[in-house]
Amino acid sequence: MPSRGLAPVPRRGWILLAGSQVLAAATDVALSISLRTSSATVGVALADIVLLLRYPLLVLGLAALVRARGPGRNAASLLDTAMFLAAAALLFWVFLVAPAVRTGGVSAAGIVPAVCAAAGLSVVGVTVRIVAGDGERLATLLLLAGGVLVGVVADAAEVCTRIGAAVASDVGIGGSGGTASDGRDAARMVSALLLAAAALHPSLARSGQSAAVPAVPVRDGLRLAALCGLGLVGPAVLGVQAGRGDLRDVRVIAVASAGIMLLIIARMARLEAEQRHLAITDGLTGLRSRRYLDAEMRVVARRARRVGSRVGLLLVDVDHFKSVNDRFGHPAGDQVLTEVARGCSW
């Protein structure tokens, strides 16, 4: 039962996430069966199908949490999500989709990685939307985001390994599948542990609370560092591809880098607008501050002198306001000011 005063836990979202974990376990079972039978191709194909069925459950479950946390739209978090998606799309294309398409062509080997990449990007977008949104950074949501993202990376590594194995078999080179398989198993174990910790954390009871926009923005150094890192994704990918002597995707890298930079500029412009709004707005009443009044009066006075018009100023005074504070306390006085401000906002 949720605590009194808290919004109910979005059970549907958590149930869908649990279902996605069941399908993830079923994927491992399908791969294990394929290794013990002679029909390995059928087993791998079955694992791919189960893996793809997992992603809709992930997206729907995460979307349910997003709706519970913030039913409205927040432009800042949407910009953050778009930047992460652009960077992730660039990485998926260069290191996953493009090699798969060039190796497998129009076949299961070329199509399945592209579909997995699209599904993974959807999951990444919704996950970042949860973390980048306003409101309290609940430990259960951070653990959930970490578990989901680690799982998506493990799935991408699974597909990349198969692509590498296919290329190696074409040229007659053996691969180190054992070490890669151990790393993927470890990543999936970490993902499962993080998701279990998210489901068991006490802050789960507050995961259904609406994330109200704070009056003062949180100084999140980690978010700023992440945004700076996103701006370096394009140049880093270009450097890696240049070192490998593969510049076939240079146009894609250039377009994605330009898109990320435009999104960063838009995010910084919005941040500047938010800071200006906070500088000229009273946090209690929502009215313009004394600093704004002084600056605006100079502008209005100059305009009036230029056109030869008059200026009027209406003052509203609250009689005996000090007695309200003395008798009922400052919270009551704040409430009085808020009601007066609401009445004057016409």
C-alpha cells in the first residue's frame, strides 16, 4: 500500500518491465538450447524474435513511468532526450547498423541488427526522458535507468559480436567468442541486479509522484558534463573511424554532429531564458521583481518622453500586513501575498 499523501505506484509500468526481464531470460534460454542442438540457426533466430518482443514491453513500461512522473511536456528534458538520441543513433549506425547492412544486405543478418538498433534507440530515449525530467532524482529511477541502459548495451554487443563472427567466417579468421560471451553475461547480470535493486528500493513508493517543475533549477554538474560529452561524440567517432581507415560514414557523422551542436545551442538558449526569468520574477508570488520594475520604468519613461505621452503607475498596498505576520506567522503572510498577487494578475 502506498504511503498516505503519495501518488499510487504505477504498477502497470513495473509489471511491463518485469515482463521484459522474463523475455530477456527467455532469450538466454533460446540461445542455450541452440548450442545443444544441431539447429543453431533456428535457435539464434528464435532468440532474435524473443529479444525484439522484449523491447515493446520495455518502451511501454518506461512510458507509463514517464506519464506518472510528468503528464505534461517539458521542453528542456525533451531537448536533453533529443541530444542523447542523436548521439546514440550515430553510435548505433556507425558501429552496428552500417556494418550489419554491408555484411548481410537484405537478409536476416542485415535487417535484424537494424531493427534491434531502432528498438534500442526507443528504449534509450524513454529512459533518458525519465532521468532528464524535472523533479526529485529518485534512487529507484536511477537504478532502473542504469539497468535498462546496461541491458541495451549488452544486446547491442550481442549483435555486434555476431556481425564480427560473420565477417571473420567470410575471411576465414577465428574469433574470440568466449571472452565476448563472458562480458555480455556479466553485463546482463549487472543489468538484472540494478533492476532488482530498483524494484526493492524504498523510493519505489514515490515513483508515481508528479515531477513538479522546481522554482529554482537544480545545479546538476553531472548533466552539464554529460551535455559536454555529447558534443564530443561526433569528433570522437570520426577519430576512431579515421584511425581504422574507414571514412564511408563521414557524411553521416558530419550531419549527426551538426544536429547535436544545434540541439546544444537550443538547450543553452533555453537555459539562458530560464535564468533571465528567474532573475526578474519573484519566487513567492510569481510577479515581476523590483529589479525588473526599475529597468522597465526607465524604458517606459524614455518612450513616453520620445512620443510625448504620459505614464501611469498603480500601487497596491496590503494594510496591516505586519500584524498578519506577527499574529499568524510568516507562512500565513506568504499566503496573503500570494492571494493578493493572484488578484492583481489581470
